[in-house]
Amino acid sequence: MYLSKVKVREAMQSQGIKTFTELADAIGITKNQLSVMLSDSYNPFKARVEDLCGVLSVKPDEIMNFGEYESASDIEVEEDDVTAVELFAGAGGLALGLELAGIKTLEYVEFDKACCETLRANRPEWNVVCDDIHNVDFTAYRDKVDIVTGGFPCQAFSFAGKKLGFEDTRGTLFHAFARCVKEINPKIFLAENVKGLVVHDKGRTLSTIIDVLEDLGYTTQYQVLNAAYHGVGQKRERIVIIGIRNDLDIEFTYPKPEEKMTTLRQALKDCPPSIGEEYSEKKIKVLELVPPGGCWVNLPEDVAKAYMGKSYYSGGGRRGMARRISWDEPSLTLTCSPSQKQTERCHPEETRPFTVREYARIQSFPDDWKFCGGITDQYKQIGNAVPVEMARRIGVQLKKAILSEHAEDVDPEEI
């Protein structure tokens, strides 16, 4: 049991306290003393916690983390369940999509505490392991789980002129993903990553990932999917790598893209109001000059030069700068912050960033999915997520593949 820094940030936001320095001053302690209070080892029943609760206008249990979750042995699995273990679960985009597809995930591993709070707040029954993945042992699941999923960050490998194997990737988060696959021995794995992985380090990074996973006994395939063609109001391209264990005679087919992209208008229909960031007065004056669907190229030359600085003279399209999205197009890829100069995603009609709930809608999260932490935490979680609807469609195909293998196991005389 300890004070949750994530829940404290939420309470700070409701009280208009922007920094931990401000909070420490309000309590009458130093920032270092506050850091000690918010550490996992601090006794939450000490007197200063009462002062903290008084400043934040909350009860002690509203800012505590009780550290409770189901153990794997407590989770009931039916014979016909399609099961999974998810790594790098984030705020639950992939997790929720697979749940909607009818897949039962037995464990969700995530290191970020705000993300863990989000997962537990929305699904208290989920087995969320909030820990460094390098500390997690998956051997208890060996040959008991159908699918391993995860979106590990794209990291470079040190080649030194040689082909790399499993042990050579040690120290990377990909190695942790591969270790999980090795320990569990699932029928299928799904690895999701940014489109840039295809060309990262001239293709050598992806080639190494494929080689390592195939050496573990899997046949792999990959496609780059654009979420806008899979029911999501956003041009978000991701590589989806699928591996099928070599001893199984099953096939996976990627979801079929739609003919037309989902638009922002469709994504944000009847979107409920919520908190959101605001632009500075200087940025508002600039973006008011940009029409829906426009960007910096629509600005007067002197305004564009002043706003963009050295970027005005750099190469590339830079169409994300001073960008106002149109109702009748998908949003550009959402980032972890809606108001940075290089990645503006301005509302079509109002000169402001998208709100947290609009951000979530664009990522196809349902309106009742709560994001924990302060506003910065919430935007970051949503910006990093796998779009829920695209995940659901991939999950449907994963389940079909697994069930086709189950069907082959049935004795014809039993049918």
C-alpha cells in the first residue's frame, strides 16, 4: 500500500495545482520531502498525508494504491477460450480491441504507472502486472496460451558486421518480447510497431527481428496497416507482424481494408465534452489564419517564416506544422502532445487542440474508458495506444486462426 503519484496528479489537476513544487509549497514541505512521500516505500498513514489530503480535498483512500491484482492461477479459463498474454499494454487500446474480439487475455504487463492505473480503473478484474518486463517470468504459461501480443519500441541493434541471434539482442525490449515468446511457446504471436520499422537502419532492424523470431520456430508475415481504412478516423500506419508456430497447420489473414477512409466527422459525432490543452495567444493568432485541411502553406509568408523559424527553410513537406484538420478527412497520426509546433492537430472549427475525449474518440476508445493521471499523462497514453477498432479487427482474424486449429483437433466421429 502506497500513495499513488498518478492519483495525486489527478487530484492536483482538479485543484488547479500545476507542479509538484506548487504542491509542496501548499503543504509546507520541500519538494524533496514530497518526493519521499510519493515513493512506494513511504508509510501512507503518517501525519503529513493528512496535510496532503487537505490541500487536495480528497480522502486518503482516493490517492492510495493497494497493489492488488489477480494471480494467474485465480483466472478461470474455459476449454474453448482463446487466450493471450499482452506485453507493453499501455492504456489498453490493443487489450480492449482483443477483448471485443472475444479473446481472453490472462496477463497484461506494463511498466508505466499511469497506464497501469488506467487499466485497473477500467477493468478491475484484469491481471495487470505493473513491473519492468525484464523482471517478469512467463514460464508458468508455457504451452497454455494461444497468443502473445505486444508493441515493443523500435530500437537499433549493434551489428558489428554479423547476423544477430536471440542472445545478441539482449538488453532491448524486443529481446524481452522474444523471450516471452520463447518461454510461453504460443501458437501465434502479434508484434505491432511504427511503420518506420520497415526502413529502420536500412531494413536491418526488421530483418533481425524476423530472423530471431523465426529461429524460435515460427513462420512470419507482416503488413503495414493504415487505421483509417479499418474504422478509425486517423491516418495511422503501423506494421503488424504475425508469427505462426511451425508445427501448426493454420493460416492468418489480415483484416480487409475498407474502400473509404473513416473521417474525423464520423469519429467525433456526438463526442462528449472533456478537459483539454489550450494554445498560447501567439499560436491562436497564427492558426486562426489556417482553413480546415490547411497548414503552414496557407499562412502569409512573413507569418510562416516567423512562426516556423529555421524549419521554414528545411526540406520535406512539414505538413504537420500549423495543421488544422478538416471534418471530411481522417486526422493525421495523433502524437503524445496535441499542441507542439511540429505536430499541431487543430480542431476544424475552433482554434484549439483536440480535447482528451476527442483524442480518445479518434483512437476509437469508447466514451466510458477512463484515462488516469494528469492531462499530460492522458494525452500521452492515448497518443501511444493502438487504435481500438483496428485492434478488434485484427483480433477477430487471430481468433479465427486459432479456432480453425481447434477445429482440426476435433475427431470427425464426434461431430
